[in-house]
Amino acid sequence: MINQIKEQYFNHFKAQYNLFKSISSDLTKEELFERTCAVMDNHFIEEVEPRFIENWKLELQIQYGNGGLVYKPSSLVLRVKDPSPWYDTGRRGNRFFWSRYQQYLVQRKNWSQDIIDVIDETTDEILRTLGNPRGEEPFDVRGLVLGYVQSGKTANFTGLINKAFDEGYKLTIVLSGIHNDLRAQTQLRLEEEVIGKSNKGVGSIAANDPQHFIQSLTSIDNDITDLPQQISYNLSGSKTLLVVKKNKDVLERLISLLTSLIKQAGELINIPVIVIDDEADQASIDTSDKNKGEDPKTINRLIRETLMLFKQKAYVGYTATPFANLLIGAHTETNDHGQDLYPKDFLVGLPKPDNYCGPDEFFNAAENADDNRPSLIIDIEDEDEKLFKSIKKKDEYYKVESVPPKLKEALLSFLITVSIRNLRGHENQHNSMLIHTSRFTLVQKSLKEVIKEEFDTIVNNVRFNPSSSDVDQIKTLYMEEFVRKTEKWNSATNTNYETFDWVSVYAVMKKIATRIDVMELNGDSKDTLEYHKYKEKGLNVIAVGGDKLSRGLTLEGLSISYYYRNTLMYDTLMQMGRWFGYRKPYLDLCRIYTSIEIASNFEHLAVAMYQLRDEFDKMRNEDLSPSDYAVKMLSHPKMMLTSNLKMKNARAAYQNYSDKLHQTRLLSKEKTSFLNNMKTTTELVTSVYPNLKLQEDKDKKTNTKYHVASDVDVAIITDFLRDFQTYEGSTKSSSESIIEYIKLLNSQEYDELKKWKVIVVEGVPSRERYNQPVNLGPLSLSYTVTRGAQAENVPNDRVDVKAIVAAKQQYFDENKKSGSISAPKLFIYPLNPNAEVFSKVQNVGFDSNLVPIGFAVAFPKTRQDISDEVYLKNKSVSEKSDF
């Protein structure tokens, strides 16, 4: 009886606390706690002794009192400009939708106050950046919210939608992935937590009334394509929610419908809209080639055309893998399609929830040498890897004849995990196992069949044959893998995960083994993960699938993952890691069965994400916005940040050039580029001319002449590199990456590369081609440098000069026998326009005052211990910072 009263007391306390918090934002946590206690003193006083209430207050004070929460991280917000004062976070009255959602999280979902506060804080920050829906001024805001995989991004944008409707937004469009399952899952969630249909979900907290009613034109079973062609609907007078998937037919139907409804409302009527793009890096990115004049790709084009319909619009992308979004063209815009989706106005980094388990928990992302947690990664070893590596075509499904040994071990691990969770008091909670080895549905079907057969045998042996080899293997696995690692985990992390004797585990296992289902999840299967139908008793499932399991779809209570599906793209790999999520109560039981190579790739990706968030912290400290600074993203020798089609704006931000030669190779065929480079080179030569001296090669093996200026200040070098234009798509000849490296070694920490040699290389007479003299300001050369034959298979918009530095030329003025460079050098190569490599360059008009220019940079070996890692960033962002 007393426990029931305590539960009622706690629920009433939480509800009252959040009510005060909604209307009194100026109160401290301690003041909110004291005011709530004062109200609660008038309740329950006759039902229990005062000593019980005092003890309950002490429990609540740990979370709500003492001036702050136990865990209260702040969001990371980066804006282009200070937020408009239209959204006053101190004005908390009349927030019907947000208040009932907040109470729903407290009373129905029993979420902790710190998580609710994070949603409240971050959605406030987003809204402060968006336009005023009650005003008359048009606005067009683009932003991105960075969360963690499986961390509660849906809860965050659900809170944002509720607040947006409170503040006067008329229409919310949620773009929910590319699969029907995810769209239906999102629709169901928003019906419960925004709309409140039939007094379910938030409707059980506060029922809808005529003033607070949201109409959804989509349903769980039907999206926008099932609406009649002509409907009469007051879009301007209603609050409307649409959940649609990112599909060509669906989005075209959406545009047609909205166009019709806007006409019905009247063209002059403002209909403020907020577009939430869930998984914003998937399908939404424009992969067209701007250099070829291509139109934006279909989904990107249709999203932009949807936004173009409205005068007051805000686009908010949500993703855990923002690499592609951060590489969108920052200034791309067309008359027909409007601005691209680059988050020009804001970036918001959601804080990591206290009980969330992400890359840091599974991998040593901070690269801490003192991290002595036992590994949760298990190598699938040769036999398993050989099988799945051999399946390269869909018709090779026949190769899956039986369950390989490590996959069987993973199945046994899942049996153990479910049993231990039952003993720990999680008996009615969901448990899931992920098996992802192939994108081919025929392979998935074949694998599901052999797993089902094998698992049925295991279950029968567990129940009826305790002396079987299966039970012996389970017992050994339990003692050596689970008990041992849990004890080590407790020691390393100061946790207290409970272990049990084998007799207790086996007794529970015999009961729960029959309640575990094997499902195949793909477009060809009828199996569905309907966790909501098993809320009371929990669903225990072994899910075999592929792409359907790799993004968006949540696997509740995931503990054991068997994964062999490599990819060379960061974003795809991270999204396939469905084991990230809220797993603290059973993190010690989680296991990832995969190959050593894939585990290594995941660990590199974990480090990349860790450093990406560190970049965000730097931007906040420097007060920079996404329009001021291009975020650096750690690259990899084999993997890519995202697909090549999404990386057209990527350039090397910094790489280690120590003791290396870097030279131009690709030049644009545009006359403007040749003119720019001639002008830039002439300015450089003019600035160093007073210090320029003629030198010959010490070895005198060639007649090449060198015009050398010593002790040239580094600023002159970086100015030249910044102004020089190589072919736009070339990352190999990126001047920006050289500048980044020079800036790094010029910093106070390193203090290198301060003084340079500038070397203008003069050519020699050529019998093969008429040679062109050239004037570089005050310096006149009789011969240019002849390089290169016309290469095959080179696109028509560029020239490939290949190597311009002659053998060992980088060691000019050095001791060539040492094979090292002692001083940094910038070589300038005026190139012979009559050489074959330039034979297809038309209408430029080369003469003595205009020739092609190439350059090379030779770096000495640095004294510093700097990383060989390569970083990429968005070359379309005009930066305002050198940090």
C-alpha cells in the first residue's frame, strides 16, 4: 500500500514541478523544488505518516533540488546572428501542446527530469533561431540538429513540433526516411505525442478542444498519395501535421496538394511552415554536378520546391551523421528551386544523455591510454568471415547451409543476455538481437531459415536435455565471457552490474527460451517489429535483415549484434551500428560480433565523431557560425565521409606535408583561370624581385636557370597559394590544404616555415615545340618550361599536366646526396602554351604576357610530432577564422 502511495506522490510531484517550470522560467532549480514541496505538503498528509513524506522529499531532492540536476548538460548552439527577440523563453504561459507533452513524458513514459530539461532547452534554442510565425515578415531559415544514433532525436523534434504549434506555426511537414516502416513508426509516434487522437498518448493528459486541435492528413496506413485529388481544407486556419517519406511520387503529390490548398487559402495569406527532415543526410542531399549544369537531384529538388511554396518557412534537419550535410554547397541557389539545404543559419549539437551508450562506450573514442574496460567486440573469426565474404551475388544464397560457429555463439549469448536481464528485474522489457550480413533479401531469407532451425534445436536442448553439448557450451560461455567481463567492467568503471550463479540463470533460461522469435525484416517478408503490441510483456526477437535495419528503425532492447556488412562510407557505417542507444542497465551484457577490419573501421569512425563534436566546441568558443567556418572532418585512408556524389565540395583541410613535394597537376581550361594565375604570379614575382638572383644547378647537368629569392616572408607565400586557382574539383592539388599545414607549423606552438625560397624556373630551348618567352612583371624569361603530352581520358573541362617537377628538382640548391629538403621552397613554372598538353585549350590567346602557370611546394622535414591524419572540409564556405 505504501509503495502505491509513494508512486502517486512522485507522479504528482513531477507534474507539479513541471507546471511551475513551464510558467516560471526565472526560478532556480532550488526555488522550483521548494515551491513544489510547499504545494505537495497539502496533499497525502492524511494518508501517510509525515516521516514517509520527508524521506520521499530527500529522494526527490537528489534529482530536483540543490540548485541543479545531477546531470544537466547544455546544448551546443552555433548561429549566424543573434536570435530575434520574438521568441521569449521567459514567456511560458498558454503553451498547451508543449505542457501536455512534457507531462506525458513525466507521467506516462516516466522519463527523468534531466532528459526532459534537455529537450526543453534545445527546442527553445532552435525556436529562437526560427522566424516569427505570428509576424508578417517573410523568413527562410535552414539549420541542422546533430544527435547521436538511437539517442532520442525523435523525442526532440516531437518537442519542437509541439512548441511550434503553440507559437503559431500552422503547418508541420515531417520527412521521415525512405521506407514505409519508418514513416508509419514516426506517424504513430506523432499521433500519440502531438495529436493525441482518441484520448490516447498526450490526449490522456489533456484532451483536444476546438482551440487546440491538430489535423493530420496522413495516417499510419496511408500517406499523402491516398488523399483524394481535390479536397477542401482550410490550411491557413488549421494546425496541420503531415508525415511523408522521401519518395518522388509522394513529394510530387505533396507539392500538388499544397499548391491547391494555398490557392484555396489565398495567395496573400501567410502559412508559416516548419519542415522537419529526419535522417537529413539520407536522400535529401543534392548529388548533381554543377560543373555540368545539371539540375538538382529529384528528392533534393522536391524538398526545395516544397519550401518555395511558402513565404514563411523553416527547414530543420536531424541526423547523427552530418558529414554530407556539412559538405552541401553553402551558396547554391537557383531561381526555380531556391536555396540548397546547407545549414546556413544554425547548428545545434544535442548533448549526450547520461544513460546513452554510444561510440564512447563501445570504443575508446577519446583514445585514453588508461581505459581498461573489457572489450565488448568479439571477432567472428575465419570460418564465419569466409562464408559471408564469399556471398557477392543474390543468387549465392545457397551457400548458407548451416549456422557458422561464431553466429551460433552469438545466438547463445542472446539466450544468456535475456536470462540475466530477467533476473535483474527486466522481465517484461523488450530484448532484440541484430543479424546483418548481406543486403540481398534471398540471402537473408536463407539465413533466417537455418537460424530458426538451429535455434529451435538449442531451445529444445535447453529445456529437455541439460547434458547436451549446447547446454555445456552455454554454461562455459556464461562463466568465461559474461561473468568474467561483468566483473572486469565493474572494476574498471566503478559500476555494480549483478551476476548470478549458473543454476539460477539456467532455471530462467528454460522458461524464457520459448518466448524468443526469429524474424526476417525486409521488403519481401511479412514479419514486422511491432513492439507497441507487446508493451505489457515485452517482445524477444532475433531480427535477421539488411538495409531495413540500418537506419531509423529502432531495435528495442538490442543487446547482441552479429554484423558483417562492411561499407567504405562513414555515414552508412555509423547508421548500421544499431547497437548504440539507451543500454546502461545492461551495457555489460552487450556484444558486437564482427570482423577485425570492421571493428577497426568503427573505432576510427568513433574517433572521427568525437573530434567532430570537438570542432563544434571550438566554433562555439570562437563565436563562429556554420557560415563562418567549414568544420574539419577526420578522413581515412580507405573509407569516405559519405558517397563521392555528396563530396563535390570536399577539400583537404590539413594533411602532413613533412619532407614531401606537392605540385599542381590539374588546371582549368577557362580563360579566366589562366588570367587569374598569371596575375597572381606576376604580383608574387614583383614583390620578391629586389631579392631575386639568377642561379644555375650546382650539378650543372642541365641548362635550366633558376631565379631565386631567399628569406621570403611566409605571408607572401600563403597569399599566392590562396589566390592561385587549380581545377576546382581537384583535391590532390588543393592549395587550401597546403595553407592549413603552413598555418599549423606557423603557430606559436611550432614556429616553423617562417622564411621561404621562391624559385622561378626558366625553361630551355626546345626543338619539339616553339617556345614562348614570358614577362612576369619586371622579370623577363626567354623560355618557358615544356611539360606534358596530351593525356587520354581527361574530361574536356580540364588540363592534366601530370608531373612538372623534374627528377630531384626539389633538391635544387641542396646537397642532393642527403635526399632531404632543408628549407621550404615555392617553385614557379611558367609553362609552354605550345606544348601538346595545351593543344585542346581554345580561345585563350597565349602570348608573352599570358602563359599557363604551374607551381610546386617542397617542404623540409618538420621537427614536430604531428599527425599523419587527413581532414576534409567544405570548400564553399568563406571562412572568418584561422584557428
